[in-house]
Amino acid sequence: MKFPRLKSVYLDSAATTLKPQSVIDAIADFYRNHDGTVHRAIYSYAREATSLYEEARQAVAKFINSQEVIIFTRGTTGSLNLLAQSLRPKKVVVSQTEHHSNIVPWQLVGAEVVPIPVNDDGELILDTFEELLEGADLVSIAHVANVTGTIHPIKEIARRAHAWNIPVAVDGAQAVGHMKVDVTDLDADFYAFSSHKMYGPTGIGVLHGKRSLLEKMKPVDGGGDMIEKVTFAKTTYNSLPLKFEAGTPPIAEAIGLKAAIDFLSTIEHQEEELLAYATEKLQRMPGVRILGNAENKVGIIAFVIEGAHPLDIATLLDCRGIALRSGHHCSQPTMEHFGVTSCLRLSFGVYNQKSDIDALVEALESILQAVFV
């Protein structure tokens, strides 16, 4: 397991994961040996590229057990914006701890965005969920909250929403690299995620969608590949998934994503042990407050330290070779819920070990004693 970029203690995988050599090699091999456009020509370069691109789509479908349609987008944000621009709902129910990418796209199309409240542990309070569904066109919710790491009960949410004939979209950005995802079992109508958060390249994401819904939706981007016939008077659209993939797609990135899926299939996650170890270590530190401590969560811990600004701490940790995220993490409503404006966030990848946590705690203790005491 080789990660060329891994030179120090990296604890920011929730922002982006480092890339294994196998992913880098797959992308380089495409450009060296198979570079060509897809779906447009009969010559060998184009046929090879098309084959590799569609193999990547099949790999994604198998990875999340999708029996429906896989659309390649530019990322989770791109997938959610596609849904917003095409569906144009009037009312969307989300969680109180959503990433901005699952709030702003709905607002851009004029939708009312209504949050499901969370408790002090960062867990959804579903007591009034059905009341919130009154008049809603869509439920759009993160599978895993990007700040707290809380795993939301998507299957139960989908069951309740579907009883009202309301479709459910899921932001899976923080889930796919950390846990097994089965969109068929979840009964998610739409499921979005990003390659770069699961050891693949940037610039490509996925939107799984049920065919019956996608067939009724209009494309939001026009150009090559998404058309059936074009005249100056009228255009008809291609079949799924190409209807939503205008222009030359991210071919190399799709191949890199498949390599990342192949890589993940060989890895055994040890996040639960790391999460428990890090939580215990941080809770022992004076002045540390963990934001959200849900029973079900992935390897993400958000915390603040009394009397110390998160940006200052993150800067001083960087000087000691430790990469840790600070800020509002693109989730200002979450910050407001916990009564802060920013926080520190550590998040694990497959390359992390207990020694990384020990190094972090030792550095934090040193910084606090030297600077903030």
C-alpha cells in the first residue's frame, strides 16, 4: 500500500484522501496507451477509451449495488446541483448538519430548505419528521455528516418519505470511502458521491438515480453526447445515462475511480478502533470539547479547545508535520448548532495508525503548554 504523497501525519481525509500508486498508475497508463475520446469514433483509440470508460461505470454500479442508472458528474456538488436544476423542487427537507452543497443548490432554484433538528450528540431527532414532510417535494440528506461523522438512518428516512411518495436524495460523499454502501438496500432514489474522497482522482463524481425518475427529468447541460437529434427548431435527447453527460466526459478520472474501487476492495477498514482510541485520548485533554459524539459514526472527530483558536492550532500543528483541518468545514449551520464559529476536525484514512493519534495528542499538549498557558 503505497501513497507517494504521504510524507507526514495526514488527518484530513474527510476533505480529500491521498491517492495510492495504483490510482496514479491507472491514470498515467490511460494517457500513455489508451488516450482517446469516447462514444464518438470507430478507430481503435476511441474504442479502447470507450470500453475503459464504460467498465468504470459498471464498476461503480457494482461497488454501491446499483441496479439503476450511474451518471458521471464533476463531484458530489455537481450531482446535487444537477438534481436541483432539473427537479426544481419547492420544498426540500434536509438535516441541520448538512454541508453547504446540500443547502445552497436548492436555494438557488428558489426552494424552501427545512432542516431536521439534531441533538447534542449530532443525531437526528425524527420525532417531527413527518410534520416536516408536509408539502415537501424532496428529502435530501447526508449519509454521513461531514463535521460530526454521524451516520444518518437513511433506510428509515427513505421508508418514511416514500410513505408520503416523496423521493430521497443522499449525499454520500463522507460514506463511500468509509463503509459499505448498498443503494438498493437503502432504497435511495438518488445517491451522490465524489471520487477524491475515496482514494480516486478529483474532478469526477457519481449520481446514482432511479431510471423511472431520471427519464422524466430534463437535462441541465447541453452539447455533444447528450443529444439524439438536433435541428435549429428542436432537439431530442439521448437515452440514459448520456442524457445527463454533455460534452467530453472525465475519461481518465473515471478510469482512476475504477482503480480506487479496485484498491478499496483489498482494504480492511480499521476506523472503529482508531475512532475509539482518538476519542478517548482527546476526551482526557483539559479544555477539549468534542462536537457530536453519536453512537453510530465514521472516523471523523470535530473538536474545539477552550481559549485556543482553531486556525492557530492548525497552523502550529502544520509546523510540526501534522495536517488537520480548521474552519467551518462548509457547514455553518452545524457550527451555529454547537455554538461555535469554527472548529478543528480530524479524519482518518486507510493509511492512519494509532501512532498518528499519539503524535497529534503529543503535539497538542506541547502547543497548549508553550503558547496558550
